[in-house]
Amino acid sequence: MMWRKGAMPPTWREKMLDAKKIRKDFPVFDTGIIYLDSAATSQKPRQVIEAVSNFYKTKNSNVARGLYRIAEEATMAYESVRKKAASFINAREAGEIIFTRNTTEGANLVMRGWGEKNMGKGGKVATTMLEHHTNFVPWQVLAKRKGAEFAVAEITDEGLLDEADLEQKIRGASLVAVSAASNVLGTMPDTKKICRIAHDNGALCFVDAAQYAPSIPVNVKEMGCDFLAFSGHKMLAPFGAGVLYGRHDILEDMDPLLYGSEMIREVHPDHSEWAEIPHKFEAGTPAVDAVVGLGAAMDYLSSAGLENIRNHEMELVKLMLERLSEIKGLEILGPEDPGRRGALVAFTVEGVHPHDISAMLSEDNVCVRSGHHCAMPLHTRLGVAASTRASVYLYNTKEDIDALAESLHKVEKLFK
């Protein structure tokens, strides 16, 4: 699945970010690192760091409890981010936004709250070979527990989703789980089409948008998904704040994942009643600081413009594909067309273990990830145990790609 050079559509060049200016907002780049691992987690701008710091300095308090001034300010700050998140993905209402720690928690909340309640013996869950373990293992476990079928749709040799196979796998399913963008191949399936096919077959659709939401506009109403989850830490926010979107009517019928404080309306010796959505799914004290940081991150991304960020990423991915294709023995995994992949490139180098590549690049201050990237079934399908992955974001520059290529040329020469 080697990439072949091709012309980039002129529309990609219409609006480009000034990445060198943007980098000044990110203190970590003062250290001189060349960070190409945003698919694992993004760096944080001063605006987000300061938002979290200011929360602790001026309104550090638990939410939805105290009636004193800073407690009310903390609650208002927390709930304002819920509205902001609803707008960010074009949800119908703020009540459809549940704060989680990350995408994984979002998937497990649906698996427990909807799956345990609605999936029966003889049922079926359909997913794809492209999935991160987050969007694979929970459904696999659910199927085993319930005596249901777990159907995995194949990919093509180019790394695209085999849509015909998925459509066949969807038949008879109650739930379809698909990633909007693969964290290994960058492949971006047509989620709108998949949601439509799922609904035509009487199934709900869960979309993992962890690699998609950070730089591509999400419209859950247009997409037609029933659930969608993403992680804040991949989109400039602190660790510990994620979002699960769920359709209001489905959330109303779901059971909570956790039980205890804050998700309660009434507690009696013989029974308890849950709070209204979304609060019935947010038990205990939340990560208020991280959620405040998520709000600041969404502001930053909205100001930069997601379409501009996406254009910038595609420019860098195109350049990365060109430069990496010059290296002898290096095989690029995934779609040949940079417009059909997310902001990352995974690859292997003949005769060199990905961990060794990562370690050698680190000597040049180039940060990439190596391993199976929490996608073991996909790597097995590709016939490799692991790969090296370089990923870009709004703060990366062409010089970063040049540094990556130069460091990989050193690897090539060392292992000749």
C-alpha cells in the first residue's frame, strides 16, 4: 500500500494556517521538540492552561452543590461548556451531551447503559477491522456476555473500509460501531452512509470521533448517528474530559454506568430515582477543571477554524507521504489519497522494528509513536506486529516533516 505522488486539489490551498504563529501559543515548543504524536494526545496552548489555572485561582469549588458565589460560578462555567460542546457538534440540545473522561468511557457507558439492557441472546453487534480497541473490545465483551454475534467488517488492500462487507454484516445487527477516522491508517469511512444503512436495518450507530473531531467539523444531526464520542485531550484540552453525545430519546431509556452521588433525584431505603439526563450519567464529582479547559480548547479551535485546520493537516500529510516515499524499504500503510485519510501516516521500514525507529528518531528530538496503537486486529490484518506513526496538527510545520524525513534517512543508512 505504497503512496503514489499526485496533484493536490487546489481547494486545499485556499486557506492555510500560520502554524509558526500558532506555535507561540504552545509553551512546550520552547523546549525544541518536534512533536508528531498528536494522534496520541495534543499539546496545550496557553489559553487552555490559563483557563484551568484561573479556575483554580478564582472559582475552585464543587459543582451543583454549594449556593455561595464561587460554587455557583463553577457550576455556570461547567454547564456553559456543555452548551458549547452541543454547538461544536450541532447537537439538538445541551442535554444530549454527557461529560466523560475520554472516548473509552463513552463507549463503555453505551455498552453498559444501552447494550446490557437491550442486547439479547441471538442479537448482533457489527463493527469494522479499522477500530481502535475502544470501539472494538466493549462490543466484543457485550456480545460474549449476551450470547450475541460479533461481526467485523473487512478492509480492502488499500486500507479502505469494505462497504459491501459492512453492509452485509449490518444485516440483523442491533448496533453498528464505526470510527470516523482510523488511528492507524487514517481511513475515514462514510459515517453518514453507514448510519443510514444501520437505521434502514433497524440498528443504532455509535461513532468513535476521537481522531476526527479535533480538526473536522462534526454535525451529528446531518451524520445521523445515535451516539458519538470524542476525547478532549486530543483536541488541545486537558486529560480527563471527554464527550459522549446521545440522542435524547435513547438516553432517557438507558441505565447509568455509575451509581452514587450527583446522579440521584431521590434515595429511599427500598429504591432510588435517577436525575434527569445528562446528569444521571455523571455520578460523583466531575473533572471540572478539565471540562473548563475543554471549553477553552473548543474556543481556540473555533477561532482557528476547523476547515482551516483540516486544510493545513492535508497539506502536511501530502508532504509527509511524498518525503516518506523517498525512503528505501519504507512502506506506508493506508489510503494513497491524502484527502481520504486523517492527519496521520503509519509506516513500517523493512528490517527495522518500529520501537527502534521511534527510539532513534527520539535522539533527533522527533516524537512519534510506535506499537500496535491499540489496534491489534488491524495490524494482524495488515500482516505486521506493529508500525510507526507520525501525526500532525494545527501547530506543525513543513520543517517538522523535513526533520522527520531527515531522521528516517539516518535510520535507512544505519540499517543498510
